[in-house]
Amino acid sequence: MSDYILFAGSANPALARAVADTLGVPLGDCAVERFPDGETSVRVLESVRGKDVYLLQPTCPPVNDNAMELLVFADACRRAAAGRIHAVVPYYGYARSDKRHGRREPITASLVSLLMREAGIDHVVTLDLHTDQIEGFFPGPFDTLTAVPTLCAALKPELPAQSVVVAPDAGRVKLATEYAARLDVPLAVLHKRRESGTETHVTHLVGEVEGRACVIIDDMIATGGTLVESVNALREAGAASFVVMATHALLMRNALERLADAGVERVFVTDSVPPREDPRGILRVVSVAPLLASALRHLVQDESLQELF
Ligand code: R5P
């Protein structure tokens, strides 16, 4: 087994602690602070010389601060002669900008991947990445884990009869197919047109939803707009009830209230980002700490991750 240290960035310390507890190791000693002008300060307070360093830091909101902190942390470790630097990024921010929709637009998913490499990160471990091609933006080893088995195991005991898994748009068909196979239920697909960064409209439905309990899946929930649109379209098509499953619960603004008001009964998510307040009691948070701990257990021994999929 390699000599390794797991550090928690400030984006999701509770998840890092849960991973460390599962592994039975202490978290690395460090201090992360903000200078009065907003710049990020990271001090690594123990030797990392020659060691495998794992930095657990989802680049969730505040995305720019958390992404910058990851880069600064990696730079500190590189300059302290760490062996290999592994970024454990359970939520990979900027992933939705993975191609250009028009001229003169950036591809920020590529930019942040290149910045990570430039900061000294050798290897990335992430979870349910928005699109597979992002792996190719990072010029080094890249492991994408999936929370689908974990989420399905949580839903299965309360899966209503006559369920159908629904992909909210064409981009989620592959993910929805995995959910449908694991839950052993049929699949339906919505097609949406994007009006702006925050507004979408459902235009088509493929599949049988009348009288069925819809399990609408997505990789992430940000404003909840996509899912509310989906619920409205499915209700119009005669669907009976709605459950949502998504790996990354960004839940910006009043997303949870919007989902509850739209008639969503339960929202299954993971703790890839810190869980939000749930005044309406519809949120079920399933921890990915055991999954990440298993991955690290394999990685520190240079073993295959195959059994985690
Ligand atoms: C879009 O391609 C993503 O997979 C999500 O559907 C979307 O980003 C969710 O955002 P919101 O909750 O704001 O609609």
C-alpha cells in the first residue's frame, strides 16, 4: 500500500470526514482561509514529501472559490514535493460547458481540467460526470465513479408499482437506461428545448407514462427548472406521481420548494455537495462516503476499480 494522506478542502468537509472515518485514517493537517480581499490561503501543516496526496474538494457553489481552492491546494502540495496528487472531486463544476453552442463561447469544462493539470494534479476521481467527453479534457488518469447503484438501493424498498424511469432530456438517456435496468422498470424520454441558461421547454415525450409513478432522473439539480418542466409535461400526459433522483443536489435558490410545489413526493440525492435545508421534508440524502472510501482503498493499492461499477 502506498503512503497516502487525505486532505479535506473547505467545500464539503463533512463528506471528507466520513470518508476518512470509513477508511480509519485521520484527515491531513491543513489550514484553509480567505485573505481579507477574498484570495484563498492554503497551508499544508504536515509533510507530504513523496506521499500520495488525495484532496477531497467538490467544485460546487461557490464554484469559483472552491475550484480556485483546489488549484491552490494542489500547488501547495506540488511545491512541498508530494509524490502523486489525486483530486477527488465528487461534483465537477463547469461541466455543463463541455462544447460550444455558438461562436465565441468558451469550453470551461476543458479550461478547468487544464488548470487542474497545470496546478500539479496527476489524477482525477469524480462522480457521475455531466458528459463522458470531459474525461478527455484532462491529460492524465481520470476515474468517474457512479452513484446510480447507491441511489437505486435507497429507492428500491419504496419503489411504487407501475413505475417508469424518465430521462428529462436526450442528454440523460444513457443515465436513465442504467437506472431503468437496475430498477427493472421501463423507460420514457422527454425532449426539451433550451430557451436560455435557466429556461427550458419540453417539446416531446417518448414512452408510456399514463397512470404510472414517474422516477425522473438527472445528474444534477440546480434551479429545479428542468425537473419542474418535466413534471408538468408528464402530468399533462397522465402520469400519476413523481419521485426525483439525482447525484448532485446543488439546489440553488428555492429549488426544493419549487419541486415540492410541482408535486414531487421525494427527491433522492447524494452528499457529493453539502446537503441543503429541507423545510418540506421531501429530501432523502444518501451518502457516497462508502463508495469514495472503497475507491480510495483500491487506488492506494493500485487496484482496479472495476468492482465498484
Ligand atoms: C442539463 O443538461 C443538466 O443535466 C441538468 O438537467 C440541469 O443542469 C439542471 O439544472 P436546473 O435544475 O437549473 O434545470
